[in-house]
Amino acid sequence: MPLQFERSWRNEELDALRDTAVRFIESEMQPQDEAARKRGHVGHALWRRAGELGLLCTDIPEEYGGGGGDFRHEAVIHEEMARRGLTGMSNSVHSIVAHYFLNHGTEEQKRRYLPAMARGELVGAIAMTEPGAGSDLQGIRTRAVREGDGYVIDGSKTFITNGYLAGVILVVCKTDPSQGARGTSILIVETKDREGFKVGRVLDKMGMKAQDTSELFFDGVRVPAENLLGGREGQGFFQLMSDLPYERLIIGLAAVACMEGAYEATLAYVRERKAFGQPIAEMQNTKFKLAEVATQIMVGRAFIDRCVEQIVAGTLDTATASMAKLWGSEAQGRVLDELVQLHGGYGFMNEYMVTRMYADARVQRIYGGTSEIMKEVIARAL
Ligand SMILES: Cc1cc2nc3c(=O)[nH]c(=O)nc-3n(C[C@H](O)[C@H](O)[C@H](O)COP(=O)(O)OP(=O)(O)OC[C@H]3O[C@@H](n4cnc5c(N)ncnc54)[C@H](O)[C@@H]3O)c2cc1C
């Protein structure tokens, strides 16, 4: 039985968007997923197609080329991809980048980048992490030095989602190393024909094989002064911190949708598969495991839906969003482990969705701030 759960924020318009997303995902994304996993990226054409269908930047105002919706519009798209274990097109990072422009960009920056991002012509990435600094972002070493009418960027970044396909990258740099957090700024780098900019390897990961996670190198990369996000130096940390609830809620939301898709696939599997003369589904252990999983999904959904309502109302705080990310990603790991077990040996085969989801789920506890960092943030608010 699919889980019956009345979404508190559902309405007809969102249902119609969900239908469009499902049609795109099932007819255009899913058939290409295996090839994308082998290649390590989904390619530009899929991004442009998503743009054509109005599935990108759905919560960006229409005056900047977006869909004019709110977080719920994004949520339905993230959910439908996550339910099917499709992680190749990181629409979430793309949306996060669009929000940096919307919330912190100058008027000119919004007009220059947001419409192209909504059309899927420019894929967005955000480059914070470096080989020597991840959780502790104050330790980044990439420098942006003011020279004449521009900045010169030197440094390297790693683990950057959408890094290979990105047309615009928000690069977190030190503009004044003597100032700690206040010496950090975000520079906008358009990648096309950018001298000194190089994309390194598409990294070989445990999961999320179709997602282009890359190393980036900046060797004397020049950008004009108007590419400073928001136009004022030293705002980088403030800009990063203020958008955290948005990105953490996306991770929690995707976690619950992924559990739900995996639960339904497992239910179908255990009803079909037999051992000792009966379907696996008839064994008490299977029933109990599925009962536990279904309960976790229902509980998780109630919390996530409440967070969705709060973010739409503008009241979601960072600690609560961190709880959504912490609980969602940890539950996702536990649940996927149980569901793989119910598949027996087939649960170890990559052709099965739950297997891929199990591998993909692992990073949910690491990126966007690790579980340990989430606990730090929550503890500080207690
Ligand atoms: C697939 C993937 C995609 C990613 N996408 C992006 C991206 O698009 N952009 C980007 O900038 N980054 C991205 N990242 C990087 C990601 O955000 C970092 O890997 C993450 O924040 C952890 O940083 P780190 O890897 O340097 O680990 P470290 O900071 O070295 O942490 C190692 C361990 O120490 C623990 N630890 C650290 N500090 C504390 C503390 N204060 N208390 C307790 N424990 C602590 C951590 O929790 C972890 O368990 C991505 C990573 C992956 C794997």
C-alpha cells in the first residue's frame, strides 16, 4: 500500500507541477540515467530541457525569469527525483545558487544570471570546500586580490557539485586574510572561456554516480569588480549563513522522499520474492521491518511538512532546518540499510534502485554540513 498522507501544503497548482515533473523525470531523465552514471554527468541538454518545461528556479520571481512560486514548488520537484533515486541533475544546488543571487546579488547580477539559470543555459555551482578545509570554512585559502577594476582569483576547490557542467560558479574566497570571517567574499565566475580556470577530474564517488562532482582550479583567474556578490567585500560568511535553512531543508525533504520510494519498491519486491514456500512479505520479521520503516516515513513527513510551511512563512530557523537535515539523513541511512537487507543478494546489485539509493544516501550525512556540525548548530540553540 502506498503510504497515505495528506500533505498539508498540497494544492491543485502544485499537483499540476508535480505531474509535469513526473513526466519529465520518467520520460526524459530516467531513460538516460544509466548512461549518465557511466559518463559521470547528465549533460547540458537535460538541463535546458528542464528549463524549457519550467522546472528550474520555480521559486524565483517571474521578473527574473523564474516560476514565481515558493519553496513548495521546488519541493515537489526534489521529491519526485529523490523518490526515484535520481541524483544526477543537482537541481538543489542550482536552486541554492539562484537563491544567493536573489537574496544577496545586486540588481544587475540578478538580471544577468537568474533568467539564464531558469532556462537551464547556465548551470549553477557553489564552491566553498577546498582540499584542506570543509567543515571549518574559515580555513579556506583561495584568494581574491583586487587589481585595477577587477579581482584575481588563485586557489583550488574540491567536491563541487555541478562542477563539470557549471556555467556560473559562486567561489568563496578570502579577500582580506587578516580579517577572519569578515575577510571572506563570494566572487561570481562565469566559466566559459575563462582564462586560468580549469575543471579537474569528475570525481569517482561511492554513489551519486550521475552527478558531476569535480575539482576546480583557479590560476590567476580575472573577473571584473562587478562580479563581487552583492557588491561589498567581507559579506561572504554572512551570505553563506543566511541561506543555510533553505539548503538543509532540501536535504531533509529529499531524504524522506527517497525513503518513501525505496519503501514502495521494497514492498513490491518482498511480495514477489519467495523463500521457504512463502513470500518474504509474509514473514514476521519483514512485516515488522516494514512497519518500522513506514512509521519513520510518516513521522519524518510530518516534521518536514511543518518545516516547509515555516520556510514558506519565512519563520524556519537554522537550528530547526539543521534538525530536518540531521534527522532526515540519519533516518535515510538506517532505513535504506534495512530495505537493502530485505532484498537479500539483489540488494547488493546496482541494477536495483534500493542499492543505488543506499550508496547515494551515505553522503547526505556529510555534505551541506556533516551530522556532527548539525548537532553543534542545534546544541548552540538549546
Ligand atoms: C558528493 C559531495 C558533494 C559536495 N558538494 C559540495 C558543493 O557543491 N560545494 C562545496 O563547497 N562543497 C561540497 N561538498 C563538500 C562537503 O560539504 C564537505 O565534504 C563537508 O562539509 C565536510 O567537510 P570535509 O570533507 O572537509 O570534512 P572535515 O571537515 O575534514 O570533517 C571530517 C570529520 O570531522 C568531523 N568534524 C569536523 N569538525 C567537527 C566538529 N567541530 N565537531 C565534531 N566533529 C567535527 C566531521 O563531522 C567529519 O566526520 C560535497 C561533498 C561531497 C562528498
